[in-house]
Amino acid sequence: MRHSDLRKLTQDEINEAEWNNPENWNMFLYSSRYDTRIVVPQRSTYGVSLNFDHAAAYWIVFGYLALPLALIGIIMWAYN
């Protein structure tokens, strides 16, 4: 989608057009700077995917990884 086309659409229409664009999908990973959603539905399967053109997506991944590791570290520290 050309940038000039984006000015004529509502944000919901832009989000839908970007989601339907196969160039924004790499297997199951989604990345579109024009899509304002952080969490989008998967194309071919059930579930959701993160829009990795948003910084918040990286914080979500970091949180999912850091929280369990922190809890394991606290438990290990408490029992030593």
C-alpha cells in the first residue's frame, strides 16, 4: 500500500488493509508501522500475534520472559 493511499482511509481501514497485506507477514510474525494495533489475530490459525513494529510488543515479550526467570531466581535464592 502506498503512503498516499493511507491518507484517504480511516484507521480501521488502514489496519485491515495492512493486516491483509502478505508483505507484512513473515511466517507467523506480523510487522506493520501503519497498523496501530499491538495485538492482531493470526491469519491462518487461531490465536493472536504481536505487531513487532510497536515498541510495546518487545516489552510484552520481555515481560513474558523476565517474569518467570525472576521468579525462578527468587525461589532458588530463598532455598539456598
